Amino acid sequence: MALVSGAESYQSDQAFAGLGDYLEKTHHMRCTVLKFNEAKDSILDIEELLKADSAVFHVRRKTLKPADLAVLKKFFASGKGFVALRSTSHGWENWPEFDQEILGMKYGGPGGNNFGNAIKLERKPHPIWEGVRELDTKKDIYRVSAPASNITVIMEGETTNGTIPVAWTRPHMNARLFYMGLFYELDQPGFRLAIANGLKWVTTPPPKP
């Protein structure tokens, strides 16, 4: 597994080091954390991404060098499943279509990018939540819009503005993707277990129609 870390305001380097340790010790997944260079325009050892069975991304507003962007797009075109967290919905400044093209939902919409602080989360039945007991947040959740026809919303968040999708799945090439718009909650056992379950689920080929 490759853990692609590029959200400095969330201290993702340190957080992914801990997540990788958890995935290796508890779920026997071999993990490599891929970080950005000092200029924040290149992922160190990015070719390792193409060798990974799947990946977890938490990236925020990065402008990649053309060569790195080409490798990134090659990964997403490879048919490998992946998990994307929170800011990855607006992770690539020079690939602004990523949210709708790959994740299947537009980041933001009428009213701005923030939908308000969560009052509660409501999960829908799905294998990703197996064994997940506590998973909660009172942090802000993103406004999303224009859902693709083939996404399945598996968690919604309620704020004073109403209810909005927070986590969903989508078929991806010959595999699957799982997006969850949380990250502050990484210290919660339920959050880490959901990521582990998500990695197992996205690497399982979807049933043929």
C-alpha cells in the first residue's frame, strides 16, 4: 500500500506514519509513505505508487510537475482501487477536474465549500463499516455537489444547513474507490478501521454485471 501524504495543515506526514504502522501491525498490510519534496511540486519516489496494490491519499492543493502529474494519472488509469480522504477532493491544482472525473462528486457548490460543523454522522449499511463502532466528528464538513450516477453514498453528515454526503464509493476501472471527507478523526479506532476495511474492499474486484 502507498500512503500519499500532502496536506501539511493536517500534519499528514506524521499522521500517515502512524496509520502505516497501524495497518502493518494490525492488518498485515505492507505500507510505504510517499511525501512531497520541499518545493511541494513533486512526490518523492513517486514511481513506488505504480508498484503498490492500492493507495490512500490525503493531499491538499498541490501543483505537480508535469512528469509527476503523468505518473499520478497513470496510477488512476491503471484500474487499481484506492482510498481518498478529505482534502484530496481538491488535491491537485493542475488537475481541477479530478474531483468529478475520478471521485465522482464536485467539491463545493452554491453556498461555498464549507457546509458547517457536523452535528452527527449517519452511516448506511456497507462492508466498510464492519466492526466500526464509534466514528464521530464535530468538525466542519465539505459541501459537495453534482454526484455521478454511479456513486453510492455510505455516510451523510448533518449540520445546521441540512444533510450532505460525507463518504461514498464508486466503481473505478476494474476496481473501486472509497472517499471519506474526514481526517481530523484519524486517532479514532473506528476511523482507522474504516480505512483498513476500505483498502480491503477497494482491492476486491467488483462483481461482473
